[in-house]
Amino acid sequence: MRLGCSGNFTLKVTEKGTYTAVLHIGNRKHSATGRLNLEGCATNVLARPGTNALTVVWAVSLDGTDRIVGSVSDGAWTADLLGDRAVYGRDNPAPLAGKYTLVILGNPGSALAPGGDSYGTASVAANGSVTIKAPLADKSALAGKVSLSKNGQWPLYGSLYSGKGAILGWVTFSDQNATDFDGVLSWIKPALGGARYYPDGFTSEAALLGSHYVRPPDHLTPILPISNALTSLTGGNLGAGCTNDAVLGADSKVTSLGPEDMGLSFNLSSGLFKGHLTPAGGGPAVIFKGAALQKSRFASGHFLGTNQSGRVVFQAAP
């Protein structure tokens, strides 16, 4: 995917066929209005001061598929336009409503792109709106809200780095063995000379995994169905990495068994965790954060080193 021709949109159509639309590309917002013809089609030309105008073709499907297709072009490039109707509301609540946790897998061992796992939370409201909040593993952040389709898909799009970069992709809810939703995201960061982490920029494909989150019903039920655990930290300018034994007990309390001095605590309201570890060989304490994926039976996240991020994983001991 190319940054300058990627984005998202909303389109609201009345019973009379008139519409209002908003198109986001980077951190710029373009508004449009018009009326669909009898075939459900319309075209807008959107002026952009200082650069080429955008020609947007809308084609609302009239065959009951609840989809919209079309194109966006500036004359030099053309991008496909694809969307789904927002079908949920007061009289038709979304069956997937609830709380979720997620991780965006990093590139362990890479010095060119984040090695740690980005993490966060997502919530689906009864009206089908999906809200996501995710600290990313290069010290940026993803946040947004979008409607869920009747097929369980949502177009994730976040403008990053003051509109100079983005993260985007289709995410699909599906009841699988280890996840409740997943997708592949394109993460685009340009060269940013003043950035502490990955100033040369990168373009990577990152897998997103999500799990329904349910707060433990009592103090005897831990947040994850494991007892003996390992906490592993790798990358992030840490050198050889660290592995610590631990026990997950009542009230989801984590007891470290060493060899490093480690502390880790779960937030039972959100499913997120935070902790610290002091390497046995010396050095400053490492602060890490992440999310528990209950369906996957592990938790992961990241920590920030000198100029790279590393990965932290909390999982069952073999």
C-alpha cells in the first residue's frame, strides 16, 4: 500500500438518494455532498489547494449486499474504494458487542522495524462502532473509531506521525481456536530525522491478533488459564535477553521466581499489564507493558530500549 493514496471514508445516504461523505487521507479531511443516480452512482471532484484534485466515484450496491465500491484518483494514481453498510443500531444490536484485547506482532531481532509487540484494547458497542486504543512499539499510538460490517469486518486506519505515516488494513471477526479477530496491517513510517526510535523509517506487514476479554469472575480464577509461567524479554538493545520463572496465582497475582528481579501486574478491568525487570547481569530496570490474550493463553507487549523496542512475552512454562 502507498501512503499518499490510502485512507478511509464515511458515506451517509438519505431515503431521497442525497448523501454526505468524508474522505480521510493522511491527516487531511475532504468533505463531499451530492445525489446518487438511479443506478446508485455519483462522482465528486474534491479540490486540494497546492496539488491535484481528487476524483471520487461512488457506486452503492443495490443488490442487497450492503456494499459500496468505486475509486479515488488524482490523475496520477487510482485507488479502489470499498466499504460496508453500517447495519447495527438500537433495533439491531451488534452480536459481537463487548471488550477485547489485541496485539500487533513485531519483528523480533530486527533493527530496522519495531521488534516489540504493539498492544491495546478494542470495544464493540451495541451500535456496531469499534473503538481501538493501542500504544505502538515505536512510541507512537493508534486510536480510532469505525463501524463494523454485518460480515464482521472493520477497516482499521490510523494516521500517524502528524499525517506523514499510517497503519491500515482489514480486520475480520471470526471465532477461531486462538483468536476472535485478526488481520494483516500495513505500517508505514517515513524517515523522521528527529525520531528517537527507527528514524530511518520502515514499511512492514504486521499481523494483528485479538481476543474477547472477560474479567475473572472470582479471586481464584486467574486472568490466563496457566500456573507456572515464563516471562521473556528479547531485543530492544537488551543484548542476550532475559527469561524469568513466575507463578500466576489467586487474584491474578504474579510471583517472580527469578533469576532476575521482576514485577508484573495485570489490570483486571482492561486485560492490560505492566511490569519491570532488572537484568541479573546489571543495568537499569526495564519497564514493559502489554495485553493478555485470553483465547491465545498468553500475554505480550513491548519495552523501549535506547533506540529500538523489544518484545515481552508472558506464557505457560513448557
